[in-house]
Amino acid sequence: MAILKKGIKLNFAISLLVVFTVFSTTLINWYLSNQDLKNTLTANHLENNYRYAQKVSINTNVLLDDIQHNLGTLAKIIGQQEFNQTDLDNWRTGNSGYYNSLFITDANGIVQLMSPQAVPNNKGGVQPGTKIKSTLMEQALQEKKPFISNPYLAQTGNLMVLISYPIFSDEGIYKGVVDGTIYLESNNSLKRLLNHHEFLDKSSVFVVDRSGTIIYHPDPGQINKSIADHPLVQNIMKGKSGSAQIINNRGTEYFSGYAFVENTGWGIIAQTPTSVIEESLRILTKKTIIQSLPLLLVVLVLGWIISSHITSPINKLARFSEEAILPNKDTKSIRLIEMRAYIYEVRQLLKHIQEHFQVLTNQAHQDGLTGLANRRAFDQDIQKLIDQQIPFSLIMADIDHFKEVNDEHGHLVGDDVLRFLASIMLDIIRGEDLCYRYGGEEFAIIIKEKNEEEAFALAERLRIKIAETPSPIGKAINISLGISSYYKKDQLPERVIKRADTALYQSKHNGRNRTTIYRS
């Protein structure tokens, strides 16, 4: 009760606040970090898989386009000249990554040539002289157009895709078709494209056809299964692309990205099991506990020590900052402010210090008359470019006969002339170029990543613009300019500046109103 009557000391109150804040902040940060990491990992996996599915979709389209174009070239050759078994075998060998087999039929669907001649598990099947009566062959012979078939199970037991291209002679006579087969479960470019996943974190890719049947899967047991009732697959069947967090038919949750293949109507699904982020969350929790405990103890001890000293300095600094900015504030009001809450004092302290720094920074780096960067900013910028070895060219410009302007029209008009030149400089330069008032009537322009010839072109535009534009004295003025460039052997900015000054002097010496590039 005695403590309550006397009041709790500020030092003790701040210490309690530190203890409460440290523990509560740590718990909240741990929870938020967990949630943020989980959300970030989820978003990253969804985005990565979506982009990867898009990439595979585009690559699949490109690959099938290439195969179809290759088959079209073969069809054109067959239509123009005699083509024998050796030719066909050589063509398939040269494009072995594309096809598992090739065959040529006449206009009635009778096989003329095929490669390889011996197809595994093809007993009693397609051979030279056999007439193919399948629906796909009827479609090819009737439409006489290139097409890519839906995946189907051939009599050889292979799940395959047929790519067909019509053959026409030079006279436009239809001669039949040339067909290439791609076995989805055999080694070829398409399977290698689908089988490789760039993210080595249990991610995988599988493919469904336009009916929702799996036509490629890392697990061969899943091939030829229909998953058309899955919402994600239904989106693909509608031609959509996107990402979603899904549960597959085996109850495993995945981060999935999916994309539609325009040429075939297939869907590419890239997926990563959601369990991959659980280990990251466990590691985060463990690290948070291990790393936070020593830090918490240190913060608590420091908070206890600092709290006994913190109030007086903050009050003094806040009062000082207010009195410095508001010199007319009376003593009574200052005392009232000192009695206000701690948070207010910190806020005021930060606010006024920031204002002071902003004012000082502006004054230190900006020319008060022209608004351009001043000599201090010039020295810092050019030194930074040299330290980082960034190529640049330097233009030094000086107003011709400026003393006569001041003598004849007065210094106020002379100031207007300086501002006039500064405004035209800002109109002429590019966004990344830098303008400075170097001193008096002398100005500087730094042009990054440009050589002397490009700097010369800009300098000439500036000189001509100045010479053609009426100035505050009622007529145009002239300027002289000198140009030099930074070389890697230049370790000090003074060497670049001296060369530009030398070139500027040469312009003055040669009659003024001209631009000179420094030549050694």
C-alpha cells in the first residue's frame, strides 16, 4: 500500500514493461515468423510449380512443333523424289530423339516403308504391304492434313502418340502420309523433357490428356488411369492454367501448378508434396528457441540497466530538440511536455532529429540558387564512380563573358541567367545523367556508361540550345564546354576533372561557344 501511495517508480515500471515486451514480442514474432514462412513457402512452391508447368507446356509445344515440322520436311522430300528403306532408316537415325518409329503409306493406307522394320511385340501387326484400317489412318487419308493424335494404347502394348503429315507431289497429287510414333514410356525427347524436374525437392511432373487420363507419370502404375473428376484436372480440360493446393487420389497433399498444352490439349501438372515445408518449420522453431534464449537474457539484463538511465537523457534530448526548432516555446509548455508519456518523447525525438538531418542533407548537397546538386555532391558522386570503376564521361561547361553580364545587367539578372542555364541542362540530359553547379558560372554533367563521342553529341545539343534560346538578359548567351572520360588508370577524380578543364580552356582559347574533347 505504501508503494501505491508513493507511486511506482518510472525505472521499475519501465523494467516491467521491458520484461513483458520482450517475452510477448518473442512469442508473437515466433508465431508470425512461422506463419510468414509457411505462407511464403506455400506461395513459392505454388508459383514455382505453376511457372515450371508453364515452362514444360511451352517446351512441349515447341518440341511437338519441331517434330511436326521435321515430319513435314520429310513428307516434302518423299513427294519430290524417290525414297527407299535406307533413306528412311537414315532419317530416323538422324532424328532418333524424336521418333520411336516411322512409316510411309500410299494414298490407300498401305504401308510402303517403315523404320525400324522389326518393331518389338508387333507380331501379326503393321508390315510393309499391310493396309492400315485404323480410325487414325482413315482420319489422315480423308483430311489430308497434319495432325497429332490423342495418346492411345497400340497393339504393341505401348502408350503412344501418332504424328501424321500428308505427302503431295510437286504437281499437288496426294500420295499418302508419313507417320511418326512417340512411345510415351520409351526413351525419347518428349519423355526426357517430362521426366526432368529442375527442383530437386521431391517435386515431379505428370501429364494428362484432354480426357483427363494420365499419359505420363513417374510412377508407371499410374499411367492410363483416369482422374477426370479431380477439380484441378477439370480446369485443365477447360483450357485453364494456374496453381492450387490439392489432395491426390491417394490422400497426399501437394502444391500443384498446371498448364494447358495448346497443340495437344494435354495438361502438365508440376507438384511438390506439402510435407517438404514441415521440416523447414521445425528447423525455424528449433533455431528460434536456441537462438532466442541467450538473447532474451541479455536483453532483460540490458533493459534493467538501461531503464534506470533512459528517462533523463530522453527528456533532455526531447526538450533540447523542441527548443531548437521552436525557440519561442515558453518554459511552462516545455515543462508540461516533459511530464507527458515516454512514447511521446521518443516520437518527438525521432521526428525532430529526422527533420534536422533532412534539412542538413539538403543544404549540404543542393545548390541554393539553381537547385542543381552542388560541388560537395559532385565530389562524392565522381569519387564513387571511380571507386566502383563505372565508365563515365565528364562535361565541364562555363558561361562565356559572364562577368560582362553581371557588370551590365547586375547580379540579380546574373543569378537569373544561372538558373536559366540550369533549367535547360535539366531539359537536355537523360534521366540517369547528373547535373551540378561546380562553382560560380561553371557547371558539370556526368554521363554514365557513355563514351566521349556520345558526350560530345549531348554537349553540342546543350550548347546549340543555349545559343538559340533568349536568356534573361534579352538575348541568347553562349557557353564553352570541355569533355573528358574516365579511364581505369585514373585513381583520382582530379585527373578526369583536370582533363575536362583543359578541354574547356581550349574551347575558350579557340574563340568560345564551342565544345572540345580532351586529346592527350
